Amino acid sequence: MTARTILLVEDNPQDEMLILRALRKAQVANRIEVARDGQEAVDYLFSRADRPAGAEDGLPAVVLLDLNLPRLSGLEVLDRLRADPRTALLPVAILTSSDEESDRISSYRNGANSFVRKPVDFPQFAETVSRLGIYWMLINDPPR
């Protein structure tokens, strides 16, 4: 079995660095691909959508998706993923600094599997990301 990939969609370099560090510290050994805007995420995902399940370069196991992104917002990315049968069931966890109830509701209405607010405090941020990585990579049992 090949290692499953995580796609991190994050435009803030500091948050990207903190997320990658927290996942490494939690010993999440999966390959992590990074898209730095919404269009780059869509291009990455749809270039892999027709590959066989389990293929090393196929769809990731989970997408960690920020909402406030350049080119295409996180909600626009989510809409595109849910509209296509090849990616409709792909697990997507929103990882955002937004605490707006409207963002939370829109995320779930548009098919997000999870909504996690990025804590401001670094130790809490690291713990949250660690738990998120462990859950999606080791505990969750996605559709095949």
C-alpha cells in the first residue's frame, strides 16, 4: 500500500510552516503537498482525479483547506470538488483563522467534512494541527 498524501491549501507562509512543523512533530509521516492558492489546489486535484484509487499520485487522503485564498476562495474550491463525481467524496477539512458563523455554515452547507479554527496561540495551534493530522490519516475510514 502506498502512503496517502495530505494536500494543504494555505497561502500564508508562516501558517504553512507551522502546520508542517506540527504534523512532523506529531509523527504524521505522510507526504504533504502544498497549494498556495485556490486555483493551484483545483489544478492539482483534477490532474489526479482520474488516476486509479490507491495510486501514489492519485487523490490525497484529505485536503486541509484555508478559506481566504487568492484566485479562488476555499469555498469556491470546495464547490468545485463537490460538483464533480470524481472528487465529491474527497474528505475536506476547513482549517481557517475565520471565526465567522457564516463561514462555518457555508463550509458545511457546501460539503466540508470538518471546520477547524486555527488557534492564535502556537502551542494550541500545534496541538490542533497534530490532532487533525492524526485523525484524518490514522483514525478516519474514508470511502474507497
